[in-house]
Amino acid sequence: MLTVSNLSKTIDGQAVLRGVDFKLEQGRVVGVVGRNGAGKTTLFKTMAGILIPDAGTVEYEGQSIHATPSKKLNIVFIPDSPEALFSYTAMESALFFSHIYPTFDKGFFSNTLHKLELPLDRKIRQFSKGMRMLFSTVLGLATKAPFVLLDEPTNGIDAIAKKQVMTLLMEAAEEGTTLVISSHLLNELERVADTILVMKAGGIETHDMDETANGAVRKFQVVFRDEAPASWLNSPSVRVLDKIGRVYTVLVDTKAPIGALEEMGKFDPLLMEHLPMKLEDLFVWKLGGSNYVG
Amino acid sequence: MWVKSLMLREIRQARAMIWIIPLGHFLMLGLQRYNEWFMGGEDLIALRVRFANSMLEAYQYGNMESNSRMMLVLALFVLALIQIGAERRNGAQELLFSFPYSRRSIYVTKWLFGVGLLAGSLLLNTLIDMAVMASSPVSSYFSFAFHANEFLYSMLTVTALYTLALFLGAISGSIASQGIFSGLVFVLPLGLWVLIERFLRVHDIYLSNGRYYSYRDQYQFYRYFSPDYYLFVQYPFLSAKYVIGMAALLLLAGWGGMAAYEKNRAENNGKLLLFPVWDRILQVSFVACFSLFSALFVSEMLSMSNELIWYYAGLLAGAFIGLSLIRRLTRIRLKI
Amino acid sequence: MIQINERSMTPIYEQIINQVKELIVKGGLREGDKIPSVRELSGMLLINPNTVAKSYQELERQGVIATARGKGAFVCKPAASPGMERERGEQLREEMKRLIIEARHLGMTKAGFKTWVTDEVERNWGEQDADG
């Protein structure tokens, strides 16, 4: 269990992390989403022990990884570029890591690289971007650490390499490794994640993926009889995603005390269709800008 | 305290130094000794032998050892750049910090590597030197005590200065600023003294009689902060004051470096100083020195007429230029 | 073999269940055939393995597949578990009732609906009837 409590970090005068709280259990696939610059990388680096927090703790099984560095054996951070290993070959990197992480699985590493047709004896500097990402991912997974943090693992790589990376990750997840993946590719995350952490204004909200499917917030397509009720559209429990002609696509918070859903029914609309809610919609709901102006 | 896997990495990282340092050391010591007593033809050698009438003269007062010390210090400053400065820019430091080791162990491992390399080179080259001396025409003056004392003194002084170099690495934000601060170590004591001396002189307060290198002047306490004061010491003058000075440096720089590295704020990599709190002080110091320097320069160029006026002219010009320079420099967050 | 439709209202784990059943009906999977392991399927479809595991558990509960430790998952004989059969039969009946109500709401005629049913049966019933 990885527990982040009240984590705060200010960089260059900006409070990037403000009292971040969440718990991660073993065996989950966690997606981290947020606007660009929201602090995802800062969060990951602090969790990995690279950055020292101004306040708060990151605890593995109850022990702070900053106070007890040996606990970092259980957390591996895979950055978007393996710069530090450019002068190493793949095999040398594996050897190096195997000295650091006693649980490193050299067999898995070489077998997987072989399967992916990546050379063991060429310097990482000479790899293409996709190859580098594959290499980093395999290296990180080979440590067999229970928590693996991946910062935009499929960013900027071709479709084939992307699929290979994701397959590797799913196989690791099946073995019980907890993956924490930050990504902008919401449709990808949606399929693989069971928990979503939404980063907003320096804080984190935890969402269970089951929620988006049949949870509090629901997505509808509505066509009203007469004029669209501007007050209802602008209420805080309603968010307009789209408007084509007279068809509104809206998100409605059904658990809010105001009873926006019932109100919608009362308008007796011509059309009211329940649509599946996607991660993208959750993203817009939580992180979008100001309300719809009709 | 130190970690084997990290040590292997340090070795790999600085593998060029493992042969460059002993080789350079050899060129300054063993080779020079050999040159002195075996090269140049029989007549020249005989001449030299004739003038070597004591142990000190045979060993040339320890000058070769002094030169070697300087070379070692320079090489180890470069090593410190490789060990810390370079890591800031290629992501290696971040990787290290994600590993399950304390910052302290990482730092100690680095230090031990440098010190180990130094000890190895000193041992190897002292043995070579001893062999050369023992088989030379002046072998009758061979002194084990000489070699041993020089070995110990070199070990202390170079280690102390290397520790300082690592400390500078720990507080600098980039390899460039680490390089600059390292250079300042050699230049600043004398440089500051020259600037201050001129400032006072222009106001009719005399600190010296104009000859900068007279060691009898009582105000030349800048010397105590100059590395060469400790490095270039002839054998008969080796005494406790040097040892104490260097030991103090070793302890202070060691403790300071470790503390700084533990608190290392990796998010500031690329900036001038790792602890931006000191930025303001640094900027002010830079402008002050730059002004004093330009004042010195101008008044030196136009020393004919009214020295004071020109001095102040130079001071103001320097302040102005210095300010604009520093503003430009701090705006570019050098990712180097 | 299995395609997940992200746009659908049906949750992913249900889609997997349905498609496995569909494959069996259409003959793509026969009794005794080995289906991909949870690991393999989650890697192929890029779906959270817990979701796949959930589907497999349900399929096993319904008697559609059976897992053998260390050997993998296999398609079962259709009549392997009669209790399950009955439950599914009841559910199917309920669903038929729902469809009929829906068709009426749409304004279909009884004959029209029956034609629909016949058409679909012709198209989708598959080659072999279940035993018994």
C-alpha cells in the first residue's frame, strides 16, 4: 500500500502540489490525468524520492520513503526519456539495475527485449524514441517492484510500439504490479485503468472507474420542447458538453441536492437519451473552464 | 556508508580519469625525476650531481611534489565536475535519487572514489619515484622519510581541496556554475585582495608597498585562502599550520558538502546556485567585484592625472555594466 | 476475435461475456477449445486484467467456461451445469418479454415482430443446435 498524505511542493514560487492525499492498493492500474503543467511529473518525482516535499509524506507500508530510502526499492519511476543511460547498452543497464534491485529479473529482461526485437548490445543513445520507451518500460518492469510510475509512456511513439508497451503493462498488471500511469490519451486509460486520479489546482481527486459507467454523473442527449431553459443549463449540477442544432449533450450530477435530473424530466423534453459516460467527459467536467454561456 | 553498486557506477562514469590521473602524476613526478638524473648527457648529469650537496638539494626542495600536487588538484576538480555537475544535466542525478540509497551514501561513495583514486596514484607514483631515486647517481641522499612525509602531506592537501571541489558541486546548480566557482577558488583570494588594496590606496590607505608578492607584508592574509599557499610548500617548511589549515578545510567542506547534497533540490538543476536564497548575495557580490575591477582598470590606464576621479568613473561604469550583465545572465536559465 | 466497443452502453466486462458466448454460438469456439488466459486477453485487448478476470469468473459461474489450474480456460459442454442453464433460461425469457414490450411501444404489429424474429433466427442461429 502506497499512501500519500498532505503532500505539498512549491517550485519557483508556484504551489504545484497542495496537500495531495490518496492511497494506492496493490494490484491496481491507476491513471493520472490533468491539464498540462498541473504537476503530474512533479507528483511522480516526489513519489519516487527524486524531489523532497515541502510538507507531507509518501509512505510505503507505513514508512516514509524519504526518511527510509531503502523503501524506494518498491517504487520505480520510468521517465519519458532514459537520458541517464544513454552511454550504456541495454545489457549493461540491466546489469547495473540488477545490482541495485535484488529482485531484478534478468531472464525476463533479455527474453522480452528479444521478443521485441531490441538489440542488447547497442547503446541506448542509438535507439529510436519508441525503442527507448520500450526499453525503459522493460527495464522498470524487470525490477519487479510492486509500484511502477510511468510518466506519459506512450507519448510520441508509433502505434506499434505503443501497443507493445501497453501489452507489457497489462501483463505486469496481471501479475499484481501496481501501475501508475500519467497520460493524455484518455480513451487508452479508460480501458486499462480501474482508478483515476484527477489533478486539479494542486490537489488530487480519486475516482473509481466503475463510477463513470453508472455513477453519480451521467451523460444525456436532450432536445427541449421550447426554448432551452438557460437557468437549468447554467446550474452547477449541469454541464453542457455540446450543442448541435437543438440537441444538447449534457452532464448531469444526479446526486446533487438540487435534483437537476428530476428538473430535466419536468421540462418534458422531446428527447432524453442516456449515453455512456467516458473518461473524457469526466475530464471536462472536473477540469474544464467556466460554465456554458448560452 | 558507501555502496558497492554505486561505486561500480562511479568507476564506470569516470573511467578515463583512472588512467589519466596516474599518468599525469607520473609526468609531473617520476618522469621529471628521471629527466633530472638520467637524461641530458653525461656532462650535464655530472654537473647536477656536483651541485647536489644535501638531501634537500638532491630532492630539489620538494618542488616536483608541489607541482604534482597542483596537477592532482586540477584533475580532481575536473573529476568533481564529472561526478556532480555533469549528472545534473544528463538526468543521472535524478536516476540516482530514485534509487534506494540515502543522499549521504551517494555523496560518500563519490568522495571515496576520488580519494581512493588519489591514494592509488600517490602510492604508485611515490613508489616509482623512490625506485628512480634509489637507482640514480644521487642515491646516497635517498630518504624514505622525505617520500613518506610528502606522501602524507599531498594526501591531506589534495583530499581537502577535492572535498572543497565536491562541496562546490553540491551547491552549484549547473556544471557551468560549478566550473566558474571552481575557477574562482584559485583566482578569488588574490583577486579580491588586489581590488581592495587598490580601493584603499586610492583613498590614501596603504596596505603594501606596491609589490604584491612580498610575503613579509602583514596585510596579505589573502594568502591563507589561496590554494597555492598550501600546495607549493617546500619540504623544509612543512609545518603544523598548513596541516591544520587543510584539515579544517577538509572537515568544513566535507560536512558542508554532505549537508548540501542531502538537501539537494533537484528542481533547481540548471540554475546558478542550488539554493536560490543565495542568489541575491551572489548578484550583489558580482556587481561589486565587477565595479571594483573596472575602477582598477580605468585608473590604471589613466593614472597620470587625478586618480580618484577616474577611479570613481570606472566604478560607476563598472556598476552599470555589471548590473546589466547580471540581469542578462540570470534571465537565461542556463540548462547547461 | 473479440472486439470491444468503447461507445457502447454495455460495460466492457459484459461485452466480453457476450462476445465469448456469441463466438461459441457461431461456432468460432467449440467445446474443449482453449480460450486465451486472462493475461493473454488483457494484453491483446489492452484491457485491465481485473476486468477480464471478472468476465471469466462470471463465464465460469454460468458454466460457459471452466478453468483448470495451470492449464488455462476451456469452453465447456453446453449442458454441463443445469442449474446455470435454468437461471440463464429465465433471464432470457425476461429479456424476450422486454423486447416485446419495446416493440409494442414502437408501434410494431404482432406479425411484423414475428417476421423480425424469424429473420434473425435464420441469420444468427448458427449451424448446430444445442444437444437435447
